[in-house]
Amino acid sequence: MQQKAGIEPRATFHDLRALFLSLLAAEGILQSDLMRLAGHKSFLTTNRYYITPTQGYEGRAAQMIDRILGGRE
């Protein structure tokens, strides 16, 4: 439809799917749930093609480790 209208596609279905799964992963959704949502039989497929690190994930991971080990925020 976009091609017929002469509009350059900006995002594909797979781009949106990757964004959806990456955002859920960043919010802590379980890997097994992400795999099921994607309809994959193996998480390796989901991880390899759809889940990308989001900005700030290192900081969130460090905060989580601090909270677990030291009880601070």
C-alpha cells in the first residue's frame, strides 16, 4: 500500500515486532514469555533476531544488583 502511494516505508512489521519485544525485555518480561509472544520454539531465535539492548540498561542492571546485594536504590 505504501509503495502504491509513493511513500517510502519507514518501519517494517519486523522492525515494530523487534521494538515491541525489546521494550518488553527492558521492562523485565521473562524470556520464556517473550519467546511465546514471538511465536518461537527457541529463545535463541527470539534473542538473536528481535531483542536489542535499550539505552540505559547498564544502569538499571547495576541498580538491581546494588538493591539485591546491598539493599539500596
